Amino acid sequence: MPIRTNKVLLTITLATLNESTYYTGLCHLITEMQKYNLINDRECDKLDRYITKHRPNKGKIYSWPIGNKPPRIKWLKQQIKLLS
């Protein structure tokens, strides 16, 4: 299976985040997406690299407060727009 683009993977991440009830951060979310076969292993690695490279507050473990969805949703939408 070919690896999907960053834009597609971020769009899947945004949709999954919007539907998620238990949530800590984006890294945990993409691991869960992989676990439930929404993305494959290589796509999980690709997403992890993208998030790590482009996230704000790179010196911190979490870029946003744990479990706080709105800033992550905003960031995902901004990244998707940048890739359009």
C-alpha cells in the first residue's frame, strides 16, 4: 500500500481527533490510529516526523496542555491549509 500524503494523513488525524473521547496528545492519537488500522506503520512514522518537525513549543514534551483539543484542532487545520 502506498504511503498517503501529509495532507491526507493530517486530515485523517483531524477527523479522528474530532471523534475521540479519550485523548492526551497527538502522538498518542496517531499511535491509536495505527493500532486500529486507520494508518499503517510507515504512515505513523511519517506523521510522527511531521508533527515533531512542525509543532510549536519544540522544547516541551507536550506542545499544548494535555487533553486540550482546541489548539490541536487549530494547528491541524493550519497545517492542512499550508499543504493545500
